[in-house]
Amino acid sequence: MLLKKSVRTAVLSALSILFLWMASIIPSGRLVLLTLTTLTMMLSIMVCGVRVSGIGYICVGLMCFLFVAKRSYALFYLLFFGIFPFVKLFAEQRKSRLIEYLIKSLYAVILLVVMFFCARLFLPQIALHHLAFLGIIAFFGFFVFDYILTSLLQILHKLRNRINL
């Protein structure tokens, strides 16, 4: 059974690397491809469990530094798109919706603060109020992203029951 889960996670990890590679070289549709990397990790968690999927996340994180043309996509995957399914699972296991949204909000704020300081460090010419405005938009965009992933996850659950994964 562990071998079966490991093989499934390896295939989904390879698919994630393919999506990251495509996002780094194709000029349009990058957000869709990055969302598909999150979706493949969510599918891996759903089918194979958290432990095996965690190993898959680490492998994808390491392999994308080797195969993805732009290193920034590897960092996006490691900091957000790859780990978000684990944060989402942890938050949604809570009984209270308030605690669930607090956990997700805390994750979003921590991520935005890290991105803010990186932007200030590497792009000092950008005005502070522009970064704050972008941060507010990104915070609300985070919850739109979460809603879209939840909708896609419901579709995956239905498909999983039909094809008996």
C-alpha cells in the first residue's frame, strides 16, 4: 500500500514540476499553471495522505530548483503554492469557521510580510503606499484563491469517487 501511495505521489509530483516548468517558460496563463501545482498537491494529500505528500512537496521543491528556468517560481512554490494545501488542510480540520479563517489569515499575513520585506530589500524604488495597496489586494486575492481551490477540490472529490482512486 505504501508503494502504491509513493508511486501516485511521484506521478503527481512530476506533474507539479511540469506545471512549474511550463509556468516559467509560457508567457501567459502562469497563475492557472501555478494553481494546478497546488491542485496536484491537494490531490496527492487526498489520495495518498499527508506524510507521503509532504515528502512529495519536499521533492518537488528541490527538483524545481534544478528544472525550472526561473528560480522565483521555485520560491513561489515553496512559500505559497506547494505548502498552502497543508495549511488549508490544517485550518479546515478545526471545528470553528472562525478559527479556520484566523489560521488562513495568519498564514496570508505572514506570507505578505515576508514578500513586503523582500520587495523593500530588492526593489527600494517602489513607494511604500504602493506596496501597502498591493498587499491589501493580495490579501483579498488570497481568499478568492482559497474559494476557487475549494470549488475545484469538491469537483475532485466527485471525480475520485467515480474513478475509484
